[in-house]
Amino acid sequence: MTKVSAARLTRVRGESGATALLFITDRCPVGCGHCSVDSRPDSPKITDFALFEQIVDALAASSLPLIGISGGEPFVERRGLPLAAERLAAAGKEIVVYTSGFWGRAGAPPPDWARRVLRLCATVVLSTDAFHATQIAAERYVAAARAIAEAGTHIVVQVMDLDGMPDQAAELLERALGANWHDHAELALTQPVRQGRAETLFVEGPHRRGKDYGTCQAAAVPVVRYDGVVSACCNEGVVMGRGPGAIRRRCRTGEEVSAALDGYTRHAFFHSLRAPGFGALMMLPEFADLAEQRFASICHLCWAVTARLGEGAVDDPFYRTLSLIGKEAAHDDSQ
């Protein structure tokens, strides 16, 4: 299977209609202090498997070529993860699973079901940093990296660009895969996300005026929770139930999930956030008061704007035209 590189992951996230994320569980046994979704060993997990199968089938039937699977920790779902991976792979989807590697076993291979999942993936995003290291022994992480490589699956190691953590990640990969670890894996540097337990852990950056924010490439890239909640983007607060209702839908059937996926993928207003972006929107009379108001993040600004619009902007011709003009302008600037 063709690997999905870190660069391509970044690129498809910036393309509407290219990917969606299956948020397969809230549960995680690791308990990192910087968890952006506050996942715990006793957090909710899949209970309605009939609905979950419909959700997976809706993703499989969609036109989206790449499906990510995250949580929580996907590998705690010993029934749900293989089911999703097998059905999505059978539909020709490229699968990218995000994991901490807690399931690695030094001196022994992972269970058969886990190895089957690894073989079905185009890429596994294997996270590590100082916070993971306090919970997951190096031997387990190394064993997980080896198991992924032995399955013939590409590894993207997601690590925060702080305090020498990338160098530590590279050392673990060399220990797991040898001096030529670059043949099997690559590093993708990230920044802290102030959500979940991490909301009070990292120092908040300076608040910026609404008119100083630019584009949001996460808009119109939907997230589907295991319980039927479909969100317009990957903001952890939105996935967990915060923010305005227009940015999230509760679905009870596969048909409703399909409709929500289609709606958010083509949503006129969310496309206008991708291009031309918030700076242009703040010039509109209905948002003039937000232009000088200061917000902690682009997400907080989005919530303020979206709360005013409600569902009315889904097919609004004005925002559709604005997004098309913005897309064309962005294309011209790239030439």
C-alpha cells in the first residue's frame, strides 16, 4: 500500500472533500498530562455497535479518499478498530491511525487483530514526547515502532517541538529500526494544543484582534464520533461538545451521517473560512464589532462568528461566491 507521508497528511487536511476523521473512542489508558481531549481509562467508548457499523459504512460509501482514525486511543477498541479498518480498506480508502503505541510488547508481537489493522493502514501516526514517556516505557514504544515497520506500514512520529523532544524521538526510532530508520519513518513536529487537560498546562499566547486572523484549513474537514456526532472540524472542544450547535450535528442513522458529511464538506460559510478567511469576513458589516475584539485563538473567533449565522449559511450564495473568489485569489497568489 502507498504510504501517506507527513507532507501529504498536511496537504489533504487543507483540501475539502479529501479526508475525514473517525473519532473511534474517548477512552485511553495512558493518561498523559497534555491530553487535548482529556481521555481517561474510564472515558466513554462504543456501546451502540449497530450505529457504529452504520457510521463506518457511511464513511466507506463517501467520496472521501483518506480516513483518519483517532480518539482517545484507537487500539483500546479491539472490536471497533478492526471492523472499521477492514470495511474502510475494502472500500478502497487510505487509512491513517493515530496511536500512542501503548500496545507494544517487548519481546513479543502484538495480538493478531492488531497486526491485521497495522497491515491495512497506509500510515500509522505514532505519537511520543516527554508526557508520553512518563506513562509508556521506552521498550513498549520501541516494540510498537518495530511492529508497524514489520507490517510494512509507514510511520509518522508526531512529536512536540519542545525541549529536545524531537531528538529523543529520533533516538527511539534508531533504537527500534536501526540507523536507517528514515527508510521506515519520519518526524512531524507539532505545537501544544490548549484543549482538554492541556488547557491549563501550556501558557496561552497573546490574544489577537478578529481582523488579524487569517484562514482556517481545518474548516469543512469533518470529524465523525463513534456515537454519531459529526463536527465541522477537528477542534477538540467541538468534538467533545463545546461551541455553537451549528458546528456539530447529532446523527442517529448512517443516512444522517452521510448527509452531515456532505453538508459540512460543501458548507458555504466554512469554505469561506478556508479562503478568503477571517480577515476578509471582518470587513463585512455583520462582523464589524468582532474585527477589533480580541480572541484567544482562531477557534474562539470562529465560534463567535458561527453562533451568529446558525445553519443559514450552509448554501448561502453570498458565502459560496465569497469562497470561490477567495479560492481563486489564493490560487493566483501561489503562481
